[in-house]
Amino acid sequence: MNFRGDINALRAIAVIAVVVFHFEPSWLKGGFAGVDVFFVISGYLMTGIIFRRFEKGTFNLFEFYVARASRIIPALAMLCFALLIFSFVYLTPFDYPSISNHIKSSILLYSNITYLNEAGYFDVASNEKWLLHTWSLSVEWQFYILYPIVLIALKQFFTIKNIKWLIVLFTLVGFGYSVYLTLYFPEAAYFSITSRAWEMLMGGVAFFFPLSISKHKAKLIQGLGVSLIIASYVLVDKASPWPGVLALLPVVGTLLVIMSNANSGYLINNRLVQTIGTWSYSIYLWHWPVVVYGNYFGFDDWWMIGLPLSFFFGYISYTFVESIKLRPFNHLRQTLKVKPVWFVVLIFFAGSQLADSDIQGGDDNDNRLYTSALSAIGDWQYPKPNLNIDGLKIRYIEGSSDKNILFIGASHVEQTYPYVKLNSSKYNIYYLTMGGCSFVPSAAHPRWSCQNIQRYKELFEEVEFSKVVTSLYCIYCGFSRSEQTKELRIREYDEFLKFAKNHSEEFFMVKSEPFGKEFDPRKSVRYKLAKQVSVTEVRKKHKKRNEALDILSELDGVQFIDPVDYLCTDVCKTMNKNYEFYYKDSSHMRPWYAEKYLSYLDIIIK
């Protein structure tokens, strides 16, 4: 295909947006939409390659796959190899299993599935995943595998003209499905090929329906397209449902730029823009590990060094790896001669060996500490709901009487479940919860619905509660920095408190538990943090959360329970003498610890 400066400029605009967003999200809060621009470009180029060869009768599926692998894998393999060496030298053995798994899934190009089963793309934990950005490469590769096979099958039954319109239909259906998935299964929507395929198919639409218009009109269309892309970078943020309806901004914008084919203008003729566009893949590959390096070692203002470093590594990768042309292959029998295949095999097995690496120079205590930390992460015991009342999903524990208790809130309420399950007998216990959510209507979670707890009044209409229990965290976490929004939240919280007190005999609020980086097994091991924190320091961290209580007016009759009084002496320990961590992260208790130590709940359930 002929080189197009406008598409290369789009690559530059996309990679700059993604890099800036990852280093300083506040500068370009929707910069992650640059990935959507890449998807459309990929769809356009792949459709062009396939159909031009269809028309000539020269399309070879194996050759197509080898060409794509030769484009993607060498630079990716070099990054993974460098990360293997870096991990073994600078990271702790505690990090090996995680990074090994990520290297293997990245080099085999299924990392989007791996990350879908872990924390969300925008979650704090993702800031320390060295290869998180490879999810988009995996999505593209999965598209590359399926797309030509589907087209070959369609070609057996339809003309090229009809296939064009089928692709338009598939694009519309795919967009509708993406909107649905984004609304109801946001994490799956973000990482899934099924919700991203329409963006790449939109590139196919751009290939089939180029605009035949004057240069002046083409420039106007191009300008409109660029404006839509820039608008997506500015108007959306990580709280926006993505990729939903708003994804039309960068996708349609890219579509218009490609269809206009206005191969002139400042962006297209700008040497710096064209250079960045040429290096864009390598820059994209290397920038995220540079970002994570700053997060991992806690550097302040890391962007000042990280940004230029990302572009430097991108240049090195492009010059010495990506730009090297591999020998073409066109037959399945030549598989063993395809170098990218060997890159994949070697990196996969090297990654597997990293996971099995022993602690170098560590003593028995180190081994026990690492093992304990690994078992602590993700240790959580809150079962799925087992009761549905008018669409509200509830975890129900049956008691021996007709008296009921409601536990309502987010994960800080859910963590009490193991103790309550073990020790309750008289009361019927209802857990109405939703992780990361508050029960007031104006407090929304960026990635999923909070309706399960925000419809709490409907539950009170069906069940009479003797006691209601919530966590101070559920009140604190919903406050906004905006004074206007804060006033609204205060009114809503007071409404909840008043309603709950009027519809129960007793109301309990559990104040903040000890929390902080010292309690996080990952950080404790990684940075060799203290195994205990003074109560004074813990109280200081609680001060801001307790300020939420100073501005609420419906606290009369609320019974407060302070976990610190029960869990700490003059210090709050983070583990026992057997090196067993009490928490799974910086603020959530492990089930065994909750079962053993949450006796402060006895006043409620016994």
C-alpha cells in the first residue's frame, strides 16, 4: 500500500495522547482514546491488504499471519526480554509470578484475557503491571486471526460488493453490542475483542467508501475528524463508560480523516509529527514500562524524565529492532523458519523460568515472608448473592428468630462477612453491598452500577430490620472535592441516616479500621516496611475520614464502633509472629483475620 502521511500523523496524535495520559492523566484526561484511533487504523490497513490481494487472487493466509507476526512480535519480544532481565536483577522474587504470567500472556498475545480477570484498567493496582498496555496488541492480533478467515468464508458465498455492505452491517451490530456490554459488563467491554471489533471494522468501512471530493472539502472533512479525536481526549475521562457511545468521537474522527485522504497540511507535512508516527509502535511499547518504573520506585515528577525516556527507547527499538525486515514466507511448511515463532517460544519458556526462580541469598524468614505475602494477595471471602428481593442482590445468613439485621455498604462492610457468618445465630443477616459504591444517588462508580445499594429503600419496604450497620468508609468515599456536589452528598447522607434510623431500632456505624501501605503485603515485602504502626500514626490517617462526621446533622442515636480500640494496643500490627499478613491489601482484612479478631461486632449480632 502507498504510504499515507495523514495516517502516519494519526499514529503520532494517538501515541502522544496515550503517553501523556499515562504519565499525567490530568493533562489529557481522555488520552486513552488514542488506542481507539490505532484500532481504526489497523482495521483500515488490514482490510486494504486482504482485499487488494483478493482482487489479484494472491491472498495467502499463512503469509498474512507471518507478516503480521513479523510486524508485532520482534519489538514486543525485545521488550519482554529486557523486562525479564530487569525483573531478575531489580525486582523481588515476590513479583516474579505476576510478571512471569504477564510476560507469557503478552508474548502469546492473549494478555487482554489475563487482565480482564484481574483488576480493571484504571484501578490503582494496574499502575504496577509492567505489560498492561499489551492488552491492545492482543486484541488486534485476535482480530488479525479471525478477520481474514471470516472474509474468506464470506467470499465463498458473496460478491466483494455485498461483502462491503456486510462489513457495514457487522460494524453497526458490533457497535450496538459494545454499548450494551459497556453498560452492563464494563470490564469485559474494555478488554474484549467482541466489544472492540467494531472499531477495527470501521477501518474497513473507511477502506471501502473513500470520499471523492475536492481538496478543499477534503481538508474540511479532515479538520472535522481531527477535531473529533481531540474532543475525545479532552471531553471524556476514566469515569466515562468506555468503549460506549462516546467512543464514536475518536472512531468516527479517525474514519473521516482516512476517508478524506487529504494528504497535506501542517500535521501531515510536519517532520516531527511524521517521525513520531513512524516510531509510534515502539514508543507505545516502551512508554508504559517506563511509567510503571516511576510508580514502582515512587519517583516524584517522573514525567520529566519518563517522557523523553519513552521516546528515546522508542527510537532505539524502531531503529534496531522494528525496522529490520524479516524474510517473507508463504507456506505452512516453512513455519520453523519463521523467526517470530522462535521469539515467542524462547520468551515464553524464559518467562516460565522466572516464576520458578528461588530467592537469591534469602534466609528462611525471607522465604516465609514472600510465601505469606503471595497467599495474602487476593485472599477474600465474600460469596455471591444467594437472595434476590425485587432485583436487589443480597447475601443472606439465616438465623434462629424472626429478627433481622442489615449490613449495607461497600467492600469494608463485606469484609465483616466471615466473622458474622461464623458467629451469628439469632438474627437473620442481610448483606446489601456493592464494592466501591456509596448508597447515595449522586455518588457513582466510574466502571459499574451502584444501584444495588442505592435502591436500599425498596428493601426496607419488604423487610423489617431491628438493626442497621454500615461503615464510615462508605460515607467518606462518596464525598467530592466540588463544594456544590459535597453539599448535595451531605443532604443525601443525612437522608439515608434519618431513613435508616426511622426504619430500625438501632443504627451502628463502624469507624475506620487501621490502614496504610504497611498493611499491604505487596508493598510491605517490596519496600521492607515496618511490621507494625503506632496508634498515633493510624489516628492521623483517620482524621480526614472522621471529618465527614463533623458535617452530618443526623448522627443522633447512631452508635459508633471504633475497630482500632479492639485491633490495636499502643501499636497496630500488620502480621503475626508466623509472618501471616492480616490484610490482603492496604485496607481490606483477610477472612481468617476477620473471623478471629472482629469481636467488636458482637454487640450487634449477639
